[in-house]
Amino acid sequence: MIRDPRDLAISAATYHARAAERWLHVPQARFNGLTYQEKNKSFPTLKEKILFELDYSNRNAVRGMATFDNQGVFRDVKYEDLIEDVKLVRWRELLDYLGFEETEMPSVLQAVWAKSLFGGKKQRGAHITSGAKEQWREVFDAALSEEYTRRFSAELAKLGYPLGEAEKLGVSPNVPDKADAANPNQSSLPEQD
């Protein structure tokens, strides 16, 4: 499943500040002994937390989505197409692709509805803050949008997402990220969001 990487960065910045996952609580030398979560929480604004995530968790997730080899077997599905599919049209197409029989569809679609944020799911749990699509349009200011596009324009384009505000500002999509050139394997943290 593909999700707009900018929304993924917002989700990671908020989730990683409160999650109990073990890897978030391991002290790291690169953060002067702070854990990933402590480092995340050390930034006073959401924008700063997002910029931090761009160098670590988000970088890995974006590159993973953009370079995934579907081997002619897997099908890319966009989160944004499914999160508001209240008529379950795209869900039905996906389930059909996965091999569910027509006789199984009513019960499977009922389960999708019951567990979906747009359907019957009432409790969101610790992992879900909003689930809304295109949150970046409200959260990102022009500078953050420009920085995100500078770093990940090729991946956004490959994944089929608009470049956003930075495109209007005339940011070149081919400007290399200095951190990428200096240290292409900067982070080996697992993507947990």
C-alpha cells in the first residue's frame, strides 16, 4: 500500500512521540544518548519533528515505496483511494484481485466496513491519530513543502502524488539532498508507521 509520503511524515512525527514500540526507546549515540522518541520530543514544533522524521523514518519509507519491485504479481494500492471508499467499490476490486470468490464478498466486505475508519470502527487505537488524506496541505507551510519537494520530488512523482506548493515556488525537482550524497545509508531504523 502506498500513502502520500508527506502524510506519512506527519503521522510518524506524532506517533513516534507517544508510541511504546521498543526500538523508539533505545538510547542512540547519534542522538547523544537520547532515544529516537526522546529526540523526536526534543523538538518544540510539529514542523521540526517532521524535519527530523525526513532524515530517518520517512526517508526509509519513501524510498521503500518508490523502489518496491512488484515482480509483476503485486498491485500498488493508494491509501487515499481506500480510506474514503464508503461504497466499497475499490475495496471490491482489490478483494477480487486477491482472489476472493463472489460468494465470499458479502462477509469480507462487511468485515472491511466494520474495521474501517470510514465505516464501523469506533475506537481508533494508539496508532491512529486521524486517518484523513492530504493532511499535509493544512500542516505544511510553504517552506516545509519546498524542503520536502527538494528532497523527495522524484519519489513523489514516481508514486503519483502532486508536488504541491514547492512546485508553484519554482523549486527544482532535481536538487540532490546533501545528506543523501554524503551518507546514502544514513538510517537503518525500521519504519513503524
